[in-house]
Amino acid sequence: MNQVLTSKDIQQLKDQVSQHLKKSDFKSAKEAATKLLESFPNDPEANYICALACLENYEVSDALEYANIAVKLNDKDPNSRFFRGMIQYRMGMYESALSDFDYVINLSAEYGAKSLEYKTSCLAALGKYQDAMRFYDTTVSIDTTLSQRKPKLRDWLKNLTGHKSTFLSKLLAPTGDYFLDADDALIYKEYWYAEYAAKKVIEESTETEKTGKAKLIQLKVCFAQFKILQAKTLLQELHALLPGSLALIEFAVKMAEIESNNSQSKKSETVEVVEQPEEISVEETSEPKPSEPQGVIDLSSSSKKDSKITEPQSEKAAKPVTQGSGKRTDFEIIKGVKFKAYFARTFDLSENLKSGRKYYVHQFNAPAQGFIAVEVIVNNPYFGQKDVSVDGQAFWYVNEKQMGESNFELQIESEWSNVAVVQSWGTGNPGFWKAGQGRVEVFLNNELVCVKWFILGFSVIYDLEHYDINEIEDTEANEELHNDGELSVEKVLATLDGFIGLESVKQTMRDFVDYLNFVQERKKLGLRTKEGLSVNSVFLGNPGTGKTTVARVIGDIFKAMNLLPKGHIVECDRATLVGQYVGETAQKTEKMIEDAMGGILFIDEAYTLVKKGGSGQDFGQEAIDTLLKRMEDKAGEFVTIVAGYPGEMNDFLESNPGMKSRFTQFFQFEDYTPEELFQIFEMMASKEDYTLSKQAKELLIKEFMNLYRNRDKTFGNGRLVRNTYDEAKMRLSKRYLKLPPGMRSESALTTFEPEDIAAVFKKDEGKLVDVGINEEKLEESLSKLNGLMGLTLVKKEINELVKIARFYSERSENLQNKFSDHIIFLGNPGTGKQLSPVFSVISIPRWGFSQGSFS
């Protein structure tokens, strides 16, 4: 039986490993860790301690394997997740590390703050500089030593978030500073920035000496991140650039030492190409049939294909992964084919079928491997057009020898934008796969769409990279928009033209774009043109008229025209800008502006920043002053759009003498007409396969007309339609569930009928209660009325009305249903109109009175 984790013996072993690691005696640390693991093989802590020791000895695959085992043994243990994340971070596997640190941050008091620090670095390494800056500030608020330990980190992040200039080429310091920054980054162990600085020098410098020094920095990063193959390649390049360099000699000696130490213990990092026996005929399994497509995994996506290719262009994966084996684990996507692949991964299908979990793998343990599966994500070129059936093939190779071929048929639905194609090969019994370089080629409609490489070795190396198909699609769409030049502007304007209504806005936008093009043409010819063209805008209109949507379109246009580097939109209102105490407002406003750098700051209901009357303390004006100063200081680096009701926005623009001059473009968002409201409703319904009957259409248009006639500044426009649509769906569902089974057809399930629409607009009249006549109060009120001077005609009419009320009351009829809700009093002022007590005591409490008097 294993000892308890807190026993004296295991604590001593743990301390031994820790001490050896601190002294950089990595060989002794590995020996102590191995002994620890032999005593406690199922203990998570023993596994991740062993993983750390393996990593320092450049036994990368073992380090990952032990780290994964530690997490598998207790997947809810934040400590195991932290150490796996740290190992992944040190290897430059930032996306995978980020996932573990996110898990740890809120669950571990011991490692939470450190995980925040690592998360900041991961985000920066992934190019998410704004997020990194935000988490840096959060980390410093918890651990104040960070700014002392890494004093330059904040400045690097500020530069990368765009604080220095509008243009990316001016974001950073001159190339002479990169070497100093890279040295500091290596000391801080912020390897991502050292690599970034080295790349900038290589890109910007033509001097061999500087290029050599930059590549030497890259070599240091490779060793720090245990990337031995890349380090080997760089060593060969640098021998020609920096002949006789002492630093290179030291690295060459270190490389030889690493290879010597690992030559015996790390067979998986020197995979031999083994001759294959006679070709084995492999049948596709029947239950389940792994070599059959495992169906189409809907990722809100789909696929499609058509012609043949002769000389296909290919594109290597952006993130190839090799772990010292000298073989490939990346993938190549083929350009110019019908079905564009996004990425491909291999996984252990045998483990997937056994446990239900899918572990992606770069290197398989060949002697023990059963089925290997490949998953390829491709786009659907028939998205939104039609359902299709596609023929496909997958060819499997090991060491250039074909091991199998699977043919399949892919059923793709039109609503999928992309699709996962899954194919597998192998047997249910180990022994089929031999060591070497493996690959699988995937064809759709006789076109090669992707090639995925994998390694067959003697241990498992997991693929911990993270791919987000939505992010990939968005990135490619943005790149396409940016690369299309002027055509991209037309695409964005075409998108705007597709919106319902907004005719005035569309025309104003086209006029605005034409003017910007005119200014650019003048610049091309060298004509004098005023710099710093103001594009800050004011959106005037009621709620729900599409102001936020159009703001996003403007961002796309400005990005396409190279006026803004990002074109993103940051939305805010008074609550996000104004603080509760002195000094807080400026900080909150500054943060929102920083987030909007390179894009658009969109302030909805901006007029709420101005407090009417000027009495009392209000920090809204502080937000306005801060905004105006940054609009002046950072002109051209971000765009401000303010939105709100027309009248109130005039107050906002007059609140500061310099306000109006900062905004040059005005867009008037008119209310949607009844016909446009109906079109919006129909569009919403069609997206969810709903329709309206003819009678329902007529009724809905009629109701929208009534609402439009009685509209005021709070008229909901698009939001009104959304609420109406949601309520109509609820009414339809209630009606449908009341139908007998024989009438529950698809048409009944998807068609709005007049009763559904009528129920949405039916007014709640409240509960009608007949409380009779209060005779005591009535006599008192009539006595008061009859005692008034004059008013003979009024007294007569009211007494007659009381007689009629008594008549209906004696017949037990509800008085509220017998009389109109309102009465008009006509007459000059001062002639006695306060007669409501008479009517309340005869149970007509809903009667109201128009302002007036009697003669």
C-alpha cells in the first residue's frame, strides 16, 4: 500500500528533488524524482514533480506525459493543473498553458497569483496585448513585487497595445533597443518578448552582425524552451554568421551533452525507421467502424468539394510541433481547392472508444497502438445554399508505405458553415503499427484537401494546442477584408445596404466614404491636405434603430481604408465611465479609451454624462473632460462615436465649448416604418424556420401601424420587433401544446396565426370587481354637491347619472361595463370641477377627468 502523501519519507524525497533543482543538479533531481515516483506511482504530486525533473533534463515527452498523468489522476486538483501549465508555458505551448492557468486562478490560494502572472505572459505571447495589460494590472494589485521583478514588462505591454503611435511601425523603440530588451526578457523568463524582439531586428536590419546577434537570442530562447530541433538548425546557421563565437561553442557543447544524456533513455526522441513486414490487409472494424467516417461532427460548420487537382498548392500549419524526433507532426492545408481545411489533428481512437475522452496526440506508442484517427476541419462552400453528399478518401502511410485506404460518404447540411471530417485506421489488437513517420492524406471529391503527419514511437506525446474554429474564421474574414483594399470597403457598404431601412444613414455613409476617398486621392498626388481628418461621429435616433450595428460597420470601413489598425468597437455608457468617488472617473474613462485604441469608442446615451441643473456633485463632466483631452492628444489613434436622443444630444454637445468641434459627422437614425418593422419580424422568423399566415401578416402590419402612429421618443423600433417576435413564439407554443395529437403538424409548429399576434398586443385590462354602491358616502357627496352655489345643470346631470347607476346595481350588473371610462368637463376656471368623490362611491373608480371647469 502506498504511503500517505504527508509521511516523512515522501517529504524527504520531495525536498531532495526541490534542492537538486534549485542547485541545477538536474541529473540528481531526476534520480530522486524517479525514486519518488516508484514509491508513489498513483500520486499526482509525485508525477508532476517527476515531470519538472524530466523537463530540466530535456526529456520533453516524458515531462508532458507525467504532467498529463498527474492531471488525469486528479483532474480537479489545481496544483497539478498549475505545474502542467507551467511546463507547457516553459515549452512555449501558450494556449494549452493558458487553459490550465485559467482553471487554477480561482481555485488555488497557493498558486492563484502566480497563475495570474503566467496568464499575463501567455496572453501577450498570443498577441492579446490589451488583455495582457489588463491582467498585468490585476496581478500587480495582488502581488506588488511583479513591477519590481520585471520593471520593463509594463512598458513593453503598453507599447504593444498601441500607446505610442497610430502606425504599427512606430509602436516600438528603434532596433538598437531590442537587444537590451531581449536580454532583460531572458532574465525575466519572458521568452515571448525575447523572441519578438529578435524577430523585429531580423525584419528591420540588413546588417549581418545584427542578424547574427538576433538569431543568437532565438537560440537562447530555443534552449530555454527545450526546442532542441530548432536549436540544432539555428546552431548550423549561426556557425556561418558568427564564426568562432564563444557563445556558440558553449551551446554546441551543451547540445552534445543533452543528446548524449538522452540517447539511451529517450528512444522516443530518436525514432528509427523500421522495415515493414509484408503488407497486411486491414478490414474496417464493424462495431464501431473506426475507418468509416465517424459521422459529421457539427461545429456550427460543414464541408463540400468538387474538382480534381494536378499541382496543388499547399500551406504548412502555422504551429508545427516536433519533440526532438526529427520527424514531422504538423499538417499542410491545400490552397485553391473547393474545400478549404482549417486544421487537422490525430487522436487515439481506441482510447476514445474505451473512455469516451478524446486525447489529441503528436506521437503514438507504436507497439501498443490500436486505432489512429484523424480529424480535419474544413469549410462548407455550399453554406446556406443546399444539402450535399460528398465522396471522400483517406490514405494512410508509414515510412512512405501505404498501410490502408478508407472510402466514405459525407452528408453535409446547408446550415453548417464548417464540418469535422473524422477517419481512422488500424486494428483492435496492438502490433499493427510500426515505428516511423506516419501521415494521412484526406481527399474530398477527388481533391486533396489536407495532409497530417504524426510519429509512431515508443511513448506518447500529447498535442495540447488549442484551436478555436470561430476565431480562425473571424481572423481569415478580417484578413480578407483588409487585403481586398478598396473592394473591401464596397463589401462593407454592401453589407450596410442589406440592412432593412436606414436609408438616410446609408446615403450619409456613402457620402462620407466618397469624401475620404477624395482626400486620399489628393494625398496620392501630393496636394495639400489637412492632416488629422476628424471622423468622430454623432448618432442621433431613438432606441433600436441600429446605431450600435452601424458603428461596427464604420469600424470595418475605417480598417479597410487603413484609417484604423484594428477597427474593433468598445461599447460603454455612463456606468462604465463615471465613478463614485474623486479620481475614479478619470481612471475608468482612461481604461475604456485604452481598450479602444486602434478602434472605436462607442458611448451610448452619451447625454447622461451631463447632469441637468448643475446642482450637486456629479462626475459625468470629469468623464467628458477626460475624453476631450484624449481625443485631442490621441487624434487619429481612435475614433469616438456618441449616440442618443436628438434633443438630449444637443445638450450634450453644448456642455463643453470644445465638444461640438470634436464631432464632424452626424448620422440621423429615423424610426422604422410599419412596413420595415414587419420586414424585420419576417427576417427574424425566417432564420428560425417560422412563417406567418396571410391573416397573421395583415394583423401584424395593422398593429405596427397603430404603434407607429402613437410613437414617442421611447419608441422601441428593432427592440420592439424583437420583443414582439419572442412573445409571439411563446403564444404559438402555448397554442400548439393545446392542440390534439392529430393536429400537431410541422405547419402548426412553425406558422404564426392571427390569434398568436392578437395575444401579443392584447391589453391587460386588469381584474374587474363589482363592489356595489357606497350609499353612506354617496349621500354625503350628493349633499356636498347640492349645497354648492349655482351649477344647476351639473347637479341635475349627476343626480340623473346616480339614478341610472342605482338601476343597474339593483339588476346586479357591473357598473364598470356600463359607463365610459372618461368624462369631459367644459367650462371656465374656478367653476368647481372637483367632483370625483361622487363617482368613486358609485363604483366607477376608473373614471378620469379632463382638465376643465363648469359654466
